[in-house]
Amino acid sequence: MLCPYFMEDAFMRFSKMLIPTMRESPSDAETVSHKLMMRAGYVRQFAAGLYVFLPLGWHVLNKINKILEEEMNSIGAQEISMPILHPADIWQKTGRWHEIKEEMFRLKDRTERDMCLGMTHEEVIAWLASKEIRSYRDLPQIWYQIQTKLRDEARPKSGVLRTREFTMKDSYSLDADEEALDKSYKLHADAYHRILRRCGLKFYQVMSDPGMMGGATAHEFMAPSPAGEDRIELCDECGYTANVEIASSVSPPTKEIEGEYEEVYTPGKKTIKEVSDFLNAELPHFIKSLLFIANEEPVLVLIRGDQRLHEKKLEKIIGLCRAASEEEVLSILGVEAGFIGPMKHRLRILSDNSLAHGTYIAGANRVDYHIKGIRPDIHFKAEWHDLHTVKEGDTCPECNSLIKIEKVIEVGNIFKLGTKYSVLLNAVFLDKSGSERPIVMGSYGIGPARIAAAAIEQNHDKDGIIWPKSIAPFDVEIIPLNVNDTATMEVAELLYRGLKDNNIGVLMDDRDERPGVKFKDADLIGIPLHIILGTHALKDDQIEIKKRRTKEIKKVPIKYAIKEIISAVYETE
RNA sequence: CGGGGCGUAGCGCAGCCUGGCUAGCGCACCUGCCUUGGGCGCAGGGGGUCGGAGGUUCAAAUCCUCUCGCCCCGACCA
């Protein structure tokens, strides 16, 4: 080695590292984490949804990945690495080649063979299992990787929160039966709790939609943040938590209103709002009637006036569907859209549960008229389902307490896949009785970059990032205020060596910059502890230990400095 | 994919509507001096295909057409 001192050192000296901080954030950064990651020099945008991680950002990802590996290994998972480039046939076998549309990057190799870039690796795992798993004695297995995924997102956004290329820790469990799957699932859920807690995140585990994964049970790990794209329903009382995509709720009951079944004249009043103003009746007293077309067949869908239809819930019942056009409404129901009511139709009618009792107002199926005093089961019949979108003010489906809705970032998810992939790719084993059975699979993902971004969203102030200690790029930053002062630099080097020797991650701001610049950058970058070496304290043979989060400063004598700093590292969150 | 916005120096922006001198400002950068506890001061300096192509015009950053890119809202999201 020609120059070991310098080589090793360069990674921790500000003057040698690529840390391009910016005074202003680029105008196309919107969310807090995006702005701060740009300004503090963690990432640079390469193209829409594609980011370069600079040294600081890469340090953070590696810290997170290390935690992921430790916790995965602790549940007996084995790390492997699978290709990103996949031949199409395996995806054709599971049907996802056609099910997934523009979101999958597709290409051809030189022999014109269809290929794609992996969005996820269920297919590859099932292929591998089909080759290598023979007997129940080979089970259970948990295989994982920390690998790049590619998805041609319709809309990349919010910095590294939604990108087209990202790394994911994805693991897959292989089990002999459902019961064993439950155990693997639980192991992962517990591991994910430990991972996210160690990363310093506030988070919830919520029930989620298995979606295209084709499984039955699924949960997501959600970090609350205004930058989140998802919303969840929470019940503080009984602990019910669910993504609003599948959440149910009880709409607050309405006061019973008096009144006989009678037609009222409502000239030109088409929307629920217009009619409610006109008749001076509240929204919950209305029935909203919506016509949908599923499989060429019309279906009338009823929800309460204050509710919003949840189309996914509807599709679970009637399959793929679409709203009928105005012309279709006219030709099928014989009345224009503003005046539809649920009475006297022959078609299939689905109604939200909340309309099962009470008296309502709805269209009269006649232009410019509505009808009051409509009672379910008497004036119309319907199939009763949960069809509304949950909203603030609703109550919990389990315990009827008031629910909360929060915006969240999805940082992880776990799915019970069952045997869908193993059946289609022939991943089977012989059980104790010697009969062939498909392997029962589970799939579990967690996104390091999203963890980092969520950590920033949850831990920052007006001056910059405040990293949780566990995922900060360094443990401490030494800030010698005047690098031209020999006494200052002697102490700086002393501390720098001493901390490094104790395996503390140190960044030393050895730049010849003014104190203000260093303080500003240190706050921006967000390393949890700052060691300030300035004339204030040095003349008393002291240094200052400053906590980034609280800005609280403690002066300690130089001779105890290393010990004090180390214990400060340990007590910082 | 629908709607909206924006591309002028590394970053943030002005100029464009109403075409006209050498395209401007702040920060950053380089040199020198000065300064050293919260983005310091003074002096000097470098850096631009005005996103791209075509058109109109004596003349285009500015007007017109096409195109590319990026952001936001929505749809979508294993």
C-alpha cells in the first residue's frame, strides 16, 4: 500500500468526500425528504424516478441493509441473489406476463426472445424451489435478497419514495402447509417490527389488499407521514388498522326522519347537493344511485348521500366494471342520471349496508322529481354489502369507536401467497405419506430507500435532517471551527483517531470554511452528534458535544472527551 | 393515460405579454486581501447551444408549429 493513511481517511474527511450541499433546494423537489436529501447532498436525480445515491446516501442505505440482513438472518433466512433480467416464459406460466401491463419493463434479446426486468421475484423463487426442493424434509426455507427491482411506474414522484428502479429486501418462505406458512409469516411480521423499530420509525402494521399477488392474507407496514401516498384507518380503542383500500367502517347513523312516501317537485336539481339544499335535508338522508356495467350487464349501486363509493369493493362483488355513460343510463333506466331512484327496477341492485334502515330521499325515476319516505325492503330490494369508502367521522367496524385516518408511507409488506406460484411452476414436494403436494409460499418486501425517506419525513426540523442514530451516515461529526489553528487541529486529530479506534463512525469537517457554513451544513446533514472545537471551550481545555435533535450542548474536558463522546453516542436515539 | 405548470450559468430566479445594443441578478465557483462561534467583508475574474428542431422577420430567449424533458393533481400502483 502506497499511502494507507490517506486512502482510509478519505472516506471520513469532509474536504475529500463528495458532499454537495445546497443552500436552496431544486424547484422540482416538493416533499420534505426529497428537498432535504437533495440539499444535504445525499442523492441526485438522474431522470424521472431514477436517482444516484451519493456517498452519504449510500452510507445510509448500507446501514439500513445491514439491519435488514441481521434481522433476516436472525429468523433463519438465507441470503441469495437472483437475476434482474428474466426470460418471459416463466412470467407467462404464472400468467403475470399478460396480467401486468405497462408497469413491466420488457425487451428482447438478440435472438428475439421476450425478456423482462424483474418487478419482483416470486417466479424465480418458485422456479428455484421446483428444481431444488424434493421432500418435506427440505422445508421450511426462507430465502431472501437485497436486490434491484424495476417497475415502469406511471408516475414516479416524491424523490426516492416512488422510483422506477429501487432496491428491495425481498424474502420468500417455502412451507409444507398453511400452518407452517403462518409461522413463517409471523416470523417475518416480528422481524419487520424489529427492523422498523431499529430504524427509528413510527409505523403501523395494517391489513392490506393482496392485490395481484393473488394471496389471501396480506399486511403492510406503514410509516405515518403527510408525504405518504396511502391512507389507513386506525382505531385507538381496539387496535383495528387497515389500508383504506380494504378498510370497512360504520357510517354514523342518521336521525330518523318523518314522512310518507311521496313525490316532490325538484326542477333541475340533479346532484345530491342541489337537491339537499333545495329540500333542506341533510346528505345522509339521501340515496345515491349509480349505474354500472359489469360483463355487459347493468347493475344499480346504492350508497348513502354522504358516502363515496369504493369501486374496488364493488369489483370484488361484481367483477370488473365501469360507470355507465349518460346515454346508457337513459336507455337502460329510462331517466336521466340526476333523477335515478332504486324503486321499481328489474336489474340487479347492490346497496351499502348503511341504507338497510331508515327513511330516505332518492330520485323518482322521472325528470324533475324526487321521492321522500323511501324505506328499504319496502320500496326497494337489494343485496347488502359494504360499498363505501371509509372517512373521518365513521366508527370502527369491530368496536364502534371513532376511527382516525392517517396518511402513510408504505415501507414494507407481507403476503401469504399460498400455492398459486408453486402449482403453476410445479414447485412440489413429497409429504410424509409420499404424496406430491405444492409448496406453500409467502412473500415479504421492505424498501430501504423508503425507510430512509420516511425517517427524514418523521425526523427533521427547519434546519435539516435529524437521523435516528441507527441509520445515520456517521455517528458523530467533528467540527473544528478554525482549521488554521494548530491547537484546534491537534485536538481534532486526536479525537478523530480515538473515535475511529473505537469503531465510531466519524465525519470530520476539515474544510477551511467559516464556522457558520459548517454549522449550517452539519444541521442539514443531520448526523446525531456534533463535536465542536472552538476557542470558547478550547481555552479551558474543553470541547463541546452537541445533540443535533435537541441542540443541547455539553462541555467536557479534552482528556475525557473520547469516553464522553462514546457514551453520548450510546445514549442518543 | 387525462388535467395543470415549468425548461434562461452548478442552484434559485428576472427578462418573454409589447421582437431590437454585449442576456441579467442573487448564491455557488476561481484569484488576492481580510476574517474565523451560525451561509463574513472588499476587489478582481471565469462560466450561457436561453431544452431541441423547424418556421415568421432586416432582426427571435421573446411570435408560430412540432418535439423532448421534468414537476404537480388525478387515474394507475407486485
